[in-house]
Amino acid sequence: MNLEKLYNLILTPWLILGVLTFFMLFFITAPYGRHNKKMGLMISGKWGWIIQEIISPLTFGYFFLVGNSIKTPAMWVFFALWIGHYFNKCLIYPFRQKNAKDTSIIVVFSAIFFNIINGFINGHYLGSNTLVQDQYINYFESYNFILGIILFVIGAIINLKSDEILLNLRKNNDGYHIPQTFMYNFISCPNYLGEIIEWIGFAIMVWSFPAFIFAFWTIFNLVPRAVSHHKWYQNNFSDYPKNRKVIIPFIF
């Protein structure tokens, strides 16, 4: 089976699996981070995170670069945003963590599989679909590029600022605390909201089925996890703010 057939075969089932995963995660909390539990062989949380997350930029970058499409300036912007996001996520963020808990090898392999699929479908679309190169000529003035990159930057700022607050709270390695500043005044998981906004912005900017699938998968993964975080805070801190929402200020 060639890559094009594999690419076309994966897309719809991958989206359906994302929908099923979304509903499943409301009943089964993903066992990592503060929800961690021992499931078979364990690995360092820091190195497990690096291994699983670095797969995405490697896979995306490989299929983008080796494909035979002519890369327009806009396509290089897409490439830079994807690689830049994951450079922080897999090479900067984990080394700043002071108390990363061990994680299950099963969780790491699940994340590797997830990142291989998303990296492949998006990298292959941009790298090997020779029709898209015409779509992205003189693209910087298009409405979806402008709106998309604005949303991506806003999401990145929210994500990075929120992560910075959490890292500072845990730098003394003295357990969890209630975040009190920035968007934590309104929601429990602004870091997740920021990442969702980033990839929605990316999908609008690229305007492709694979990019929207990735945005949907980000929502499918992070919204149930935000609900689990919110409940965890409520169960572990009697003084947790009653009016704080889960992931959307004033709404949910």
C-alpha cells in the first residue's frame, strides 16, 4: 500500500476514533500527571514525555520535507509553527519540570501512536499533495490565514503563560497549589484552552481536513482532561473557588 492510499484510508476512521475517545475519557481518566496510576512497566515522566512528544515534529517534519510539493512561503510558516510549538513542548517544558511523576509505558506508546498519525496526515498533506501548493500562493492576505495566525498566537500566549504559572507554583517541589493569577482566576485549565485555540487557529490557517481533524482531536483529548482536573481540584482543596469554570470562562 502506498502512502497516498494509506493517507486516504486513515482520515475518516481517525476522526471517528477521536469522537469515541472523547466520550470514553469522561468515564476513564487518562492515567498520567496528577491522575497517574501504576499500569505495568513505568518510565521517568520527564523522559516519557520527551519521547512521546518528539515523535510529532519528527513525523510531520519528515513527511513535509520529503514530499514533492513546491513549498510556498505560507507552507513554511505552517512548518515553523508546528515545529516551534513542539520544540517548546518536548524540549523546553519537560526540563523545567521539578516533580514529574513516573508514567506508564502503555501511556507513552499510546501517545506515540497518536503523534505518528497526526504528524503523518498533516505532514503528508502539505508535503506531498501537489495541488495544495496553488492554494497557498499569495496566501498571506487571505482571511483564513490572518484569522488563523491571530488565533494561533493568542492560544500560544495563553498556553505558555499558563504553563509558566504552574511551573512557578511547583518549583519548590512541595506539592500542588491552587493557581490564582491570569486566566486561572476564571477557569481551572487555561493551558488546555490555549492549546485548543492554537490548533483551531492552525486549522483555520491551513484550511485542510487533516488540520481540522487534529484540532478536533485536541478538543477530544483536553476537554475531558480539563473536567478531570477541575474535579480533582475541588476534591483536594476545600477552598477551591466555587465560581471557577472548567475551561471556558463564565460558561463551562
